Amino acid sequence: MKIEKSVADQRPIPFISLIPFLLITFGLAWGILALFILFPKPLVAMFGELTGQHPLFFLAVWAPAIAAFIIVTYHRGLEGLQGYLSRLLLWRCSPAWYAFLLIGMPLLFWAGVALRGNLFAEPWPFPSVQSLVVALALTAVKGPIEEFGWRGLALPLLQRKFSPIWAGLILGIIWGFWHLPAFLLSGTPQSAWSFTPFFVGTVALSVIATALFSASGGSILLPALFHFQCINPIWPDAQPYDTAVFLAAALLIVWLNRKTMVRRAGAVTDVIPSGAH
């Protein structure tokens, strides 16, 4: 019995787990935002206006991570969850990717601002060092946490059935569509943006994140860093012109990584690394 249990404990997270993952991810996030959209007065009276810094907005943003933790723990227990979290320690990657994350990403935003025509017109948004540190800290514990779900669980499962390029596109469509309610609710960062360019840009970013995911051997850490750079409050607001820049970057990155992006062979498909406990 102990041997059978040990074998069962090493079984991969099943592909069908994508269904409950998406149900929890969309149900929690969309449920919170839908309540504020449908019943604004009583909800605002009870919890206050739902802004991008509201605890309930954080809860909605964390929905993919919460869903992933539930799925992994259900199938593999706390030891499996520990193995899954060990992917946060995967940091080895090509120096070119680190150059892209630390230098290339801000250049993409500045290129978007240049296309917008206000390259030197954007004022510095932080009145003090303290406000800058607070903004960076809140950003680090909000959007990047999503990656526990998107690249931590959903992407490796999708890559069991699709090549990385198709898995990245499919996940990008899901990821972009998941943000839709935030565009319908005043007070959220997305309420001032146009959904269509955001959606297209999100799909492009998903493809870039997929290439990074493959290059890092399934790291959760590096896609989280990439996500942070996508929403880093230091970079200027280039909406919607940054979409064109992201698309160009995605096409170039796919071309440079075409050998790994178009083949299923060698793609990372393990949610929990082999031998992790």
C-alpha cells in the first residue's frame, strides 16, 4: 500500500484540472467585480469604492494563484505544493533574457510613448521616494502573483496538448479576456483604457512569457519578474501604442526562439518538477 501511494503521489497534475482552475479563477475574480458592477451602492457603502488598491481587488487579482494552490494541493497534497513552489527557485536563464527583462522592457514602453508623441511630456508621477517605494511594493505583490496560476499551472498543462506558440496564444486569449470586468468598473486602472488594444497586447505578452518560460526550464520566478516589468509604475503610460511595440517584440522573440516555440518536443509540461518533494 505504501508503494502504491508513493506512485500515486508522483502522478502528474491531470490536464482536466484546467477546467476547475479556470472556474475558480474566473468565478472568484469575475464574481467580486460583478457584484460591484451590478450592486454598486450597497457594496460601496459596505466595503468602500473598489479601486486598484482595494483588498477585494487584490483578492480578485490573486484568483489564478489561489486556484493553482487549490488544484495542486488537492492532487498532490502539501508535499506536492512544496515541489510546485520550488519552481520559484529556477532562475538560470540566458543573459540575453535578463537583458531583455531589465533593459529591453523599459525600452519597449519608451518606444510606445515615442509612438504616442509625448516622449518627454510625461511628468514623474511620484512626489517622494516613500511614495515610489510603496508603489513598487504594491505592484510586486499584486499582478506578478497571477503567474502562480497562468505560467505556474495553466501553461505547462496546455503544452501537453499544444506546441508552446499555440499554448501561449490560447493562454493569452484567456488571460486577456479574464481582465474584461475591470474595464467596466470605474476606479480600476483598466477603466481608463481601451479593451481591444489591451487584449491584443496581452496575447503578445503571453507569447513572450511563454518563450521566457521555456528558456528558464519552467520557472515561475522569471515570468513573475516579466509581469512586474509589464506593470512597473516607473515606466510611462504608453496605452494604446505599446500594443504595436509588444506585437513587434513578440514576433521577433518567436523568430529567435522558433526551434523551441513550434515544437512540442522538449516543452515544459510538469507542474511539479520530477523528483520534487
